[in-house]
Amino acid sequence: MLEEHAKIVQFITLAGEVTGRKKLQKMVYIAKKMNFPFQEKYQFHMYGPYSEELTLRVEELCNMAFLSEKLEDKGSYVQYTYSCTEEGRQFLSSMSKDHPKLDQCITHLNGKSSRFLELVSTLLYFDTLERELQIEKLHVVKGKLNFTEKEIEDAFAFIGELQSCVTV
């Protein structure tokens, strides 16, 4: 019944902690695109792929004290940091175990900035298109972010690294 909740607790446990709601959204989306079994539905939103289901699950997990949510006032915005609690670890011990290579994927993702993950997740959102069309679409929906050619090439290279990491 709480299997999908357990996957999110496991995800954050493997990450150690995740700083930023947007970053968490992008990390889970990218992991899902790498064929890890996350069930959250995503739609395109202001910052790229977004799942209301994930937002609600994280809120529920914080309310159940399985996840800790720390707030830090940054002046013009509030930054959220998520980590697993002891109760969350006990909850996980009663649920299904790790998916192979998920920890490697999460480590790669957590080492990147929210901006970069927004770029990667947006490209993946349009991954049914040819590369040139993906880039065109990116510039249409994310034009204000002014992604450089190098950033875009780095994003495609990162996607390739992730795909080879999970298929090996």
C-alpha cells in the first residue's frame, strides 16, 4: 500500500539529503526516465517536468515523520532540504529492497545543480523528438534561461552517462 512512498524514502536515503524541491522533482523524473520504477505522473510546468503526486507524497512522508524537511530562509526565497529520519529507516526496513544501480544514478544526479537538472529533465521530456527538435523545443520553453551550446552538449553527455550506468 505504501510501496510508492517507500520508493521516495529510499531515494532520499540513498541521496543522503536533497537540497531543493525543484532538484528533488528533477532527480526523480530523470530516474524514472532511466527506467527506475517510479510511478509518479509528470506534466510540463514552469520549471520543467513536475509531479503533483510527488509533492503530495513528500508532504505526507514529512507528516508521517519518515522524512525531515529543513527550511532555510535565503532572503528572496526559502530553500528546502530533505533527509530520511530514523522512523523512515525503520519504515524502509519493512519494505522492498533497493533497485540495482539506483544508488549510482542518484549520486550522479545529486552532484548536479538544479539548473542543470532542469535542462536535462526538459531534454528528456522531449526525448521522442530528434535531437535538433529537442534543442529547438528547449529554446522555446526555456528561452529565458539562455542555455549555452556547451551546457546542452554537457546535458546530452550526462544523459548518455546515466543510460550506460543503468544498462551495464
